[in-house]
Amino acid sequence: MDIVLMFRFEIILAALILAIFIMSLRGFDTNVKCFLNTMNVLLLLNFIAGWLPLSEGSYFSDFFRTNGLIVLQKNIINLGLLLISLTSYAWLEQSKYRLEFYLLMLSSIFGVYVMLSSGHILMLYLGLEMSTIPIAAMSNFNLKEQRSSEAGIKLILSSAFSTGIMLFGISLLYGAVGNLSFASVIANLHPNVLTLFAFAFILAGFAFKMSIVPFHLWTADVYEGSPIAVTNFLSVISKGSVIFVFLTVLYSLFGGLKEAWLLGISIVSILSMTVGNLFALRQQNAKRFLAFSSIAQVGFVLVGITAASTIGSASVVYFVLIYLLSNIAAFGVISAVADSTGSESLQSFKGLYKSNPFYALIMAVALFSLAGVPPIAGFFGKLFLLTAGMKSGLYVLLGFAGVNLVLSLYNYLRVVKYMFIDDNEAHLAPLNRNRQLTTALYICLIGLIAIGFVTPIYQYIDSLCRF
Amino acid sequence: MDILSLLLVFPVITALGILVAKKDKVVRWTALSGSIVQLFLAIGITAYYVSLRNAGETGQMLLESSYEWFAPLQIYFSAAVDGISLVMILMTAMVVVAGILVSWKIGKQVKEFFFLILLLSLSAYGFFISTNLFVMFFFLELAVIPKYLLIGVWGSGRKDYSAMKLALMLMFGSALVFIGILGLFYFTGAQTWDFQEIAKMHIPIETQRILYVLLFTGFGVFTAMFPFHTWAPDGHSSAPTAASMFLAGISMKLGGYGCLRVATYLLPDAAQELSWIFIITASIAIIYGAFATMMQKDLKYMNAYSSVSHCGFVILGIAMLTKAAVTGAVMQMVSHGIMTALFFASIGMIYDRAHTRQADELGGMLKQMPFIGSAFIISGLCSLGLPGFSGFVSEMTVFVGSWERTGVFYRVATILACASIVVTAVYILRAVGFAIWGTVTNKEYLKFKDATWSERSAAVLLTLGILIIGLAPFLFIHLIDADTTSIVSRFIAVVGK
């Protein structure tokens, strides 16, 4: 029984994937609405099941492990999954390949679970690949659009390249340590040239997945080319889960090299924040804009990661939760606007508040959250990251973070200005609203306002992160 | 529920009420009644505070309360007040009531307007009562978005540019402040955000130097300290009347309060060593602001630049570190808050009718609209420091306090600051002469009606404030006396008085 409880995320997900197969065999997916609603209900149940009580432990000679923090991370991912499924309802309704979409998305999530629970570097690598490859197929979903195929190819090539680099790093690590289980790496890792090189290559691999500068070049193109639902998935689930794993890798696996990685992480953090914000300044495409904004956000996450202690990991997990809600809300609104105007340009947001106050308010809350403006949760998320970063006393890093707070505020206020201040010559008609999207947006809204004030949330995360 | 939290609860309830209300009329009355209740609450709390003090309470800050917020990070919602925060709260409550009355006739997106105004006032109340630096910072930041939207949506002129400039410069200031308070959190050995706790720590002088400059500059941006004053003229002149009143009357005082309460009070050694930097910037701001005002034709720009000059007195008083100077700085904050609100209100009333703010295009306003004209003259006279009004008392106190510092440097700064009064008289009298006296030049102006009931009540309320401070400054000084003493006692060694 214990083993079932411990593997319940994976078991439920496998059952879901199987159920999709059965549905397709029975021709269940011909009734579009019924199929999509059933999926949403199933994902809701999946999310609820994640909160069942659970013991800690590890299986298969430590290849698989689980604890409170990992369960919470999986729950956050599940929440994102549910919200993305809800926000992409309108798009899936018209798409021919909705079944495949769910199949690929759930397979990717399966990889994420494996990656989060891994206790061995091979397992970690396996999970990482499993979560990436389905996304490449997903980003190719607008089959008639060349940009979409381009996005798919770019994603698969860059991810293959980064995997190669990471594998090289892993082999160097194996050479240095002689065993790839987390426990023995932690025990036997000593700072020397070989392990430093191993760390550098593994960092580069992760940097690709998290789109950290200078490994970010694929991000904007892939985000722009993919369907909005997939972009959403990429920016939230795929990025969030790699950040979670990166925490473990840095703090426990390479904890012995802290002196070395502090410098490296600080440099890429400064680069990511600055480059992301500077490139976002002049973007007119909403998806490219959010791509660069997400690069900058990861830079802020890295500021928090430098703390290498409870506050570091708690603030990162807390921030990812907030970032997930903000980005999903923003992409939800973008998809609604893009659906009715047919344009993904930020210009089409002009005068949105007059025609569609609901969407404009949600978008504003999401953007304020990303910018870190109170009383929205992003303020706390971002400032806790900075608080964590100050712990290591890296003044230069903090200085750059301060400058970037200003830069990013400009970026987000630009969109707010379009929505609230500017007039639109071509008046936007009230956009379509479906119940699913509205529900998802309300959940995001409530979350973004409440997370800062419902104190037990942070305390819970903090209690899980004490090690 | 303790009594100080009520100061936050009422604006929140009022704001929610506004969101629920359907008719514009209901929105206006909800906002007005909420803010009037708030004003009486503020007066009540002050009376209670005075009675506690008279009963022999000697704590540094009274009415303390604390709630858990982010306990693992030592963030508690802690509130307490002393005389200085109380006078700021009273001033805020007055300006809010007046601001709402003045915006009575706003026609565009009424609900949103009053909601943002209340959010803005909430941030000021929260800032003045919190004793936890993180919470203080939260409230400081809370004002950024309402300011941006108020200017951007309801403003006039180059509103996009001004709103963005203001938001970004204030964000820059907040970033400095935040890094500064993080420094206080980690490097003072205190591991707490509570400033009363930090005040007890012995902070190494090297740390103090860095943090003092960071914090004073950061808060200084909010006070439009030279050379970070450029947001103020653009922002004030583009903003709608009520927002200008709030910006100049309240928001700039958040910065001054922070300079005093956080930068100077917590880091006394660095303040003694490095306050000369800010004496220089303040002197420049005073002189430069005054001369820049002389060159303006637009009444709002005029008042905005004169605010830069007047807030220079606040910085000067704080940086001089003597008891009289600090007292004067606090008085100047309150006095300028009320006076400038009245000034902007009367300019707004004129603009609403004439649709121009160019001093030379106006004329004969007193004849046509005696009430508005008089309000303008009263605020002008207060601004130039005529005895009987609050401006005289507070500026005089700053000068006396500054003169107590001996040494050529301090004397020169004081003399420069005093000299600016002459310039002030020039521009104020010129503005009054052009716009208010004289005959009506434009036939259109003959149709103007005098102030409405709401405008009248706003002006009367603010004038009362000016007169109370101007005629009975002892009430005011009595209220803040113990607190300025305790702040200044930290510098006694160097300053000598």
C-alpha cells in the first residue's frame, strides 16, 4: 500500500494516459465538449489526489525518492497542468488533434515527475529528456504554419545540443566520482578541475532548458512559433520544473562546490535579468515579449538561488508558484485576445479596458505580479528572492537586480498603458468568454491576490525546505 | 482589533464599497463619508495618544500591536505611533478629504478614480504606522501603481511621459531603499525588520556609511531631492487635481518621513559624518527650485517647482541634525502638505473653468471668483512664509535650527536657504498679480461661477489646517517634542545642542 501511495502521482498519470487511449478507441473524442470537460475533471481529480497524505522514502536503490518538498513541487506542476488545460479550451475545441495534445502533454508531465523524484543522475537525465521531447512535437501543432514547424525543429535541435553538453558533463562527473547516485556524488565530490568542468557542462545543459542567457537564443523563436497553449506550457511547467530540479542539483549535488558556483550563477543571473529586460523593451509580439520577460524572471530566480539555504529554496519555490499563476493568467488573456483579433501583437491590447474590463484587469494583475508591485503576490515573491540573495552578501548582484526592477517595471507598464490609457481606433468588440477560461483566470486572480496575505502558504513551503 | 489597524480597515472598507457601488453618486458619497470618518478617527487617535502621554506613558512609540505575516522571514505587521507619525496621519486625512471634495465633478471612470485615490491614501496611512521596515516598504510601493494610473488615465498634457517617468524614478528610489533595508536586516546583526529593535543595535560605522547614503538617497527620490527631482514637475503638472494634491501633499512626505525615521534615526553615526552631502543637495534644491519656479508660466509647473524648493527645507532640516531643525523639518512636511494641497486645489478650480493654467492668460480671477481667488492668495502667502500661516512657522524653525550648527559650511547653507525666501516672494506675488488681481481680460471669463459647495469645503478645511499650525504652533510642537528629542539625542555628541 505504501508503495502505491508513494507512486500515486505516476500511477494516476499513467492511468490517465491509458484512459485517453481507451477514449480514442471508443470514439469518445468525437464529442468535443464532452471529451474536453471530462479531461478537465480528470485533471482536477488528479490535482486533488496530490494532496493525500504521504510518507517519505525512496525505492529502487534510491533511484526514486520522494519527500514533502517533492510532493509540493508536483502539486504545483499539477495545478499548472489543470489551469493550462482550462485556458486552452477554446483552442482545443477547434483543433483536430486535441487527443494527441493531451497525450503529449501528460507524457511530458510524466517526465517531469520522474525528474523531480530522481535520486540518481541517470534517472534525472531520463526524466529531463522525457519531459522535453513531447514538447517539441507539441510546438509543431499548428501544422499549416511554417513558424510552428520552425519552432518544433528549433526546440528539438537546441534541446539535443544541450543534452549532449549535459551528458558530457555527467560523464566527467562519473569519471571524478565513480558512481552516479546522488548520495555517493555528494559524499565524494571534491573541488578540482575535473569536477568544476563537470559542473560547468551540467550547468550549461540546465541553462538551455531554463533559457538562461547566454543559452536563451531559442526561446523567443520557439515561444513565438508555438500555439499559445504550448508556449504557456513551455514557459510555466517546463521552466518551473527544471528550476525545481536545479535547486536540488545545486544545493545537494554540487553543495560542495558552492564557492565556485556562486560566482558562475551570479554572472548568468545578471546577464539573464539584463538581457531579458533590455530585449523585451521593444518587442511588439505578445509572445516574444513574454519570452524575454520569462528570461528576466529566471534571472531573478537565480538571485534567490545564491542563498543556498532554507530561505533560498523556500523563496524560489514560492516564486515559481506565483510566476506560474501570473504567466498562465497573462497567456490566458493573450489567447482570448488573439482568438478574436487574429493578432498576437501588443498593439491589439490598446483600449482593452474600455471594451473588456475583465480581461484587462486580469492582465494588469498578472503583469503587476511579474513586475513585483504590491499588493499582488509577485511583489512578495520577487522581494523574497532578493532577500535571499542578500544573504550571501553579493552587492553587485543585488545592484543589478535593483536596476532590473526598474527596467522590468517599464516593460510591463508599457502593456498596462496600452490597455488602460491608450485609445483604440478600431474598437475591440467584447471578446468571447467561455466558462473554462473564465474559471482558470479567476483561480489565477484569487491566487495572485491571496498568496501574499494567506501567511500559512509561505510558512508551509518554508517548513518543507528546512534541511 | 486594535485601534491603529482601524486606520487601514476603514480605507479598505470604503474602497470595497466603491467597487460594489453602481451609481457614480453613490461612489462619491461613499468615498467622502469614508474619508471623513477616517479624519475623525485620526483626530480621535491623536486625542487618545495625548491622553496616554499625559497619563505618564513614556514608551518611545505607543499603541503598539503586532500580527504575524511572514514569520519565517521575521516579517510582522507591526504598528505603533508617536507624535511625528500622528501629525503625518492627521495631515494625510485632511488632504484626502479635501482631494475627494475637489474631484467631485470628475466625469470619467468615477469608480476607478476614487478607488485609486483610496488605495493611495491607504498606502500613506500604512507607511506612517508600520514599524516593520518590510511592511513600510510594502506600503511605500503600494502607491506606485495608483499614481501611474491616476496620471496616465485622468491626467492632461504629456501624461504618458510624465506617468512613466514618475513610476520609473520612484521605482528606482524604492530599489535603493529596499537594498538599504536588506542591509539593515542582515548586516546590523539584528536579523529583524523592526526599527525599534534595530535602533538598539550598535552598527559598525562602515556599514552605516553605505546604508545611510543608500537609504537617504532612496527616500530622497520620493521627496524630489536634487538631482532626482525631475519626476516632480512633470508628474505634478500632468496629474489631475486630486492626484497632484496627493503627490505633493502626501507622497513626497513619505520620502521625508523615511529620511528621518529610517535613514537618519537608525544610522546616527553615519548621519553625523555624511549629512553634509544632503545639506549640499538640499541647498541646491532650495535655490534651484526657487529660480526654476520664477521661469514658469504654467501655474502647476510653478507650484511643482516650488514644491521641490520647499521640500528642500525638509531635507535641510533633517540633515542639520539639531532639535530645532528636525522639528522644523517635520512641521515643514505637514505645513507644505496642506499648503500645497490648497494651492493645487485652487489651481485646479481655475483650470476647470478657464481650461488654461498660463498665468499671463488669466487675470482678474479675484473679481470674478472671489472665493477661489482668495484660496489661491492664502496658499500663496503661506508658501512665501507670511507670519500667521504655517509656512512662516516651519521655515523659521528650520532656519533657527540650522543656524545652531556652527561652522562656515552650515552657515553658508543656512544663508542660501534664507535667501530663497526673497525669490519665493517674487514668484508668488507675480503669479498672484498676473492671475488673480487686475481686470478680467478675456470676455469668456465673465461667465465663470465661483466655487461649488464641495470646492468651498475643501478650501476651508485646508485653510483651517494652515491657520491652526500658523497661529498655534505650540500645539504641534508639544505633540512631537518628545520624539524629536529622542531622535536628536542620538547625535548630541557631535552637534552639541
